[in-house]
Amino acid sequence: MVRTLSATGALRYVGRRPLGVGGDFAALTELTDFQARAEAAGPGAVINLRMIVRLVRERDATVVSTCTITAKAQAATTESGDIVDQATHAARADARRVGVPAWLRCGRGARRSGCR
């Protein structure tokens, strides 16, 4: 139910109060879509993933900024290790493309494609 409401834009984030000592901000990730489909024409797999990254101010749990990473990859086999390696590589490449590392360092001041 929470995921459905989040997908409609009704909720920006649902979380809990942090426990113990924490930082000023937290980067929270949520994998919202992951598919690895075997190719009909060969031994490989086509991978699609979508991840939401939220920069949250710890003190009041305010979502400062949100970024979405979408990645597509091709794995040579359907072995789990190969699929995970290719999905990780593709997700990191898209994170760099949309500027997630700089976005996390700069917080709300950094506006990147795919981030708000």
C-alpha cells in the first residue's frame, strides 16, 4: 500500500525516527523495479532497474531532494553473479550520468537531470 501511494506522488517518503547518534543528512535508497529477462535468441539476459535516492535531513526527516536512477544492461549469461555485476555497473553509470555523487555532496543546491 505504501509503495502504491508513493508511486502516485501522494507520499514523498515514509520512514522512522533515527536511532542513536546520526549525521545531519542520510541518503536513503529504494529499489523500485528490477527485472532480468532471459533473451529468446541467446544465453544472456536483459536487465532493467529503477532506484529512488532520497536525501533526508535527519533532525526532522524532511526530504531535501530526490533522484531517480534508471538503468538497462545486458548480461552475457543468466547466472546470478553475472546479472548482479552488470546491473551494478549500469546503475553506477547512470548515477554518474545524472550527477548523484555531486548531488549528495551539494544537497539541495545541486540540480541534475533526474533529480529534484
